[in-house]
Amino acid sequence: MTIQYATQRLIDSVWTMEFKIVDGKAEILSFNRTNKKGNDEETQLPQLRVHEDEKRIVRKITIAPFEHYRKDFSDGQVLEVLNPKHIFSYE
């Protein structure tokens, strides 16, 4: 299983998710704004939308090809999260 990366730009920071796809689901390894790969390669990596529940537990993610100022993720791949946690619990 290959480690993959995707980014989400929030205001002036780039949040990077490191994950693996296991049996068609995403296993999140880390999600933070200090990942050098995400900051250096943002335009070469897929973009990310994180789907949280009301308790800020990550339930799904959507991954789509990079597009400057992306708003529409309808062409993205939706993956259920294998290891749901609070959004800020993935170090």
C-alpha cells in the first residue's frame, strides 16, 4: 500500500493529509499544516475535502485533482475513513 498525500488550503496555510487506501477506505496517517511535502508540492498533489460529523470526527474524505481555487469536488473520489478520529487528533 502506497502512502499518498492531498492538501487543503485554509486561508494562508496548507493542511496536508498523509494516507493509505486499504480495502477501498482511507487510513489517515497524519493531517497537519507542518508537512513539508504539502507545502512544497501543493500544486502537484490532489486536493482534499474533509467531511466531519457534529463532533468534528472525520468520517469521509474527498480527493480531487489540483485546481486553482477549487470549489467543486463533484469529480472527486469519496473515501470512507478507516480510522475516524477528531479532526485535530491526526499527528
